[in-house]
Amino acid sequence: MKIYTKTGDKGTTALFGGTIVPKHHIRIDSYGTVDELNSYMGLIRDCEIDDAYKAVLIKIQDKLFTIGAILATDPQKALLKNGKARLNIPKISLDDIAFLENEIDEMNTTLPPMTNFVLPGGHQTVSFCHIARCVCRRAERLATALNDIEPFQPESLSYLNRLSDYLFVLARKLTKDLNATEVKWIPKASV
């Protein structure tokens, strides 16, 4: 397989199914942002963290590829005329979302209750989690905008929403595991 095809040299690209769209199309922006998020997940996984977290991150990265494939598919070309799938693209399941919720709940049992917002930072690994959380929220915003135009599998949106929550709790858990300081945001009264 050749890495370069030259087909995008004029600012267009092909979706799964062959539809040609401009590279600035919201669909491209959506799955490109999911790809960016997946890269940040890999960065977190490369940090000095417990192997159990790394295993969870690999599962998440797999699901992000699934979401990317869903977003990269022209819905008009995804199904045959009889309604059967034309392209063999996996789906996000309710179990995938429950997996994230269980991970969040498990980490939360070891953390002090939140009484304030927290400032991102405290340790480089924690900061990577917060960056990934922000990219995840951007991916979710773009995906919801795309969904308004061309609806796709709703579980994908739920997964992105839950993933940003997971990344926030992971940041808090890693703050604890790495003996970093969690800095609370306490608004100052204006003078």
C-alpha cells in the first residue's frame, strides 16, 4: 500500500464508500479530531502509569478507531438498497459505554469528593489527560454538529461524552497515584 496517493493535492479526500468531499468538510474535521484524540491517548499510555490503565487505554484507542470509521463513512453509501450493511464497520455498543462508566466509578471510589473545580496540571501525565479531555470535548462538539446534518450511530456520541468524563477522573486518579498536588480553583471576589 502506497502512503501517498496524490489524490488530496487539490484539497479533497474520499470517505469510506468513495464519496469525495473537501478536506475542510465537517465530517473530515470530526474524524480528524477523533484521530488527534487517539494520538493523545497513546501519549498518555506511553507515560509511566500502571499497566491496568494502559490496558484500558488500548481498549479506548480501539473504540476511537471504530468511531473514526463511523464518522468517515458516507451514510448514503453505508447501506445497500435492501437496508443491509454495505461496509463492514463495527459499532459502539452500550457495553462499551458501560465499560467507561465502570472504570470511572471504580477510580472515583478511591478519590476524595470534588468540592471545587481543579486547575489542570500538577504533573506532566496529568496535564496530558487534561489535554486529551479538551480534545475529546472538541471531537464531541464536532460530532454533534455533524450528527445534526447527517445522523449516525448515537452510541458514538454517548461514548465521546463519557470518555471526556473518564479522562477527567483519570487525571484526578493519576494525580493521587503520582503524589501530585491537585490545585483547587477558588474564585477570587472582584474588588
